[in-house]
Amino acid sequence: MSFPLGSGFDGTEWGLSSNGSIPGMAGRTQDAITERLKAQVGSGHWGGLGGGLINLILSLIAAAVGAILGVFSTVADAILGTVTDDYVAQLPTITDHSNTLETLVEQFDQLILQGLAQVFTSNNTYYPSPGILSVDIIEIGAGAGGGSGRWDLIADQRSGGGGGGGGGEVHVSIPANLLPTDGSGNFVGIPILIGAAGAGGIGSGAAGTGGGNTTFGTGSYQIVAGGGNGGASLGTNTGSPGGAGGVGMIPGGAGGRGAAGNGGVMSTAGGNSVSAYDLNGGGGGGGGGGTPIWPGSAGGAGGISPGGNPGVAGTPPASIVATGGGGGGGALNDGTTAGPGAFPGGGGGGGGGGVSSSTNGFIGGNGILFIIERSS
């Protein structure tokens, strides 16, 4: 639609009143409405849906900021690392993560100390990897069982049992050209036998059983770490002797003597298997006692693994150290039990003997074998 040329326009024919407002709405001009809207938005009092929408948007922003900050109270705190009580309460959980990392470090250290050792705790066959230059062998024989105590009304006929001897230790490096091969020059399997722990004597006056030998190979290239000898149970006034330690480059600790029934000879502690420069075998079991007057004794140390106090098990070595365990403590008297030898190679403690009762000797610790392959 166009307007006649040369004619004016007053708007009344289009529904506007003579003062430019909407008919029936005096003063509702465009300028008045614009000013009204500016005033309401600027004062923060937008009524109706507009105000609700603004408040909703602001609340969503505040919630998002809160989620980002978490336990921190302000953005500045989050940047600077200031913590709250809730954060402190979560520290044990964070510490648990740190403990897991410490465990991982410890496992890595085991690889450093043992050189990625293959560990054998039961009979098996070892197959050398192609291309190796040598293998390091560390083997420990089994600990023997302690003798039981002996009871009798006659003092000279009762005694504590002798402790079992600890397993011996052998460590040696074998050049690859000495390992057995087939007709084509390929390595063949090498049998491994792990010594079983000697059992403790059961019943009055029973000797402990010797520990088994741990062996690598057969025939001319067999390497043996001897098991300990069992503790005796003798009703004499000199007590019951402990078993000798197993043979090896470092012999196992000897078992301690069981106390004499007449009280004239006290029990003795198990012998240690220690060396200032090399790895070690198992400690000997402690000798058994009979009454509070002639008590049992502690087991011997296997390297850095302490023996047990009377009636207490020997201490096993840390997993990162290839050495023997401590010997078990002898029975304190005729009413208590002896302690077992620790794995690997610790000797068992001797039992107690008295006027009318006795206790059994305790078992030793099994043997073990480590193989570390060297390629350079």
C-alpha cells in the first residue's frame, strides 16, 4: 500500500490516536514502553517469566561453580590448594593409593635384588631360555623337625626335645656351556627337587625327622643344599641334643639342646646361619624345656630372619631377600607347644617334657630354589 504523492500522513486512519498512542491505551507510546522495560531490567525486578528465567540461569551457574570447586570454598582456594575438613577426612583414601604405589616400588626392588628370579617351591623342571650366558642358582634345604619332650616320674629319664637343624644354603653361577643340551645344541630340561620340611616328633620320646635336600640337576652337574637333621629326644641327665644344620656353602643353624629332666642342664637356643658377605640358610630350632625351672629356649636366626622366642614360630625373611627363615622356639615347658621353623629352611622347636606329660616337637620349613638368568 502507498500513500498519495504530495499528501501528508497523520496516522489516524491506521488506528492511532492524535497523540501517537494506541487507541484506548493513552500514554502507551513506544518510547514510554521502552523506558519502562529499561527501568525494570536495570533494577533487577523483571516480573513474571522473565525474572524466573534470570534466577534459574544464575542458580545453574552457581551450582556449576560449586561442582567444579568441590571441597574448596572459593576459586582462589582451589588455585592455592587450601583444603577443608572434608578433604582432610579423605586423606586416608589418598594414603591408600600411596600405599599401593609403595607396594609397586617394593615389587620392583625385588626384581633389582634377585635379578628377575624364577622361584621354585615344589618339584619342577627348569628350561633355560635360549641365548643366556649363565644362570645364578640360590637354593636352601628344608628345616628339620624338633624332637618331642619325654615324660617320666624319674627325673633322669625325662627331658625336653632337641631342636631341628636348619637347611643349608648354596649359591653358585653356572656358565651356559655347562648346562645340558641335546644333540642339536639346544638346552634340555633340568629337574628340580625341593626339600620337604621334617616333621616334629609325636608322643613322648620321639625324634624329629630330617628335612629334605633341595637339588638342581642330576648326575655330574647336580647341586645340593642339605636339609637339617632332626632333633633328638633322650631321657638323660645331659639333655636331648639338637640336630645338626644342613650342609651347604653356608650350613644351616644347629638345633638347640633340650633341657635335662633333673634340671642340671638347661636348654640352649638354636644356632644361627649367618655370614657377613653372603646369603644364608635356615636357623636351628630351639631346645625344649620341661618345667618353669628349666624352660625352653629361642630358635636361631636364618641370616637376618630372627628365630622365635620359646613356643613362637620363627620369622620368615622379607620377600626381596633370598635367605633362610628363623628357627622355631622350643616349648617353654611340658604344658606348652613348640614353634615351627619359618619358611624357607627354619628348624622346628623341640617339645617339652615333665613328670606326667610331654608335648610334641614342631615341623621345620620347606626348602626353596631361585634361578636368575644372565644374558650379559
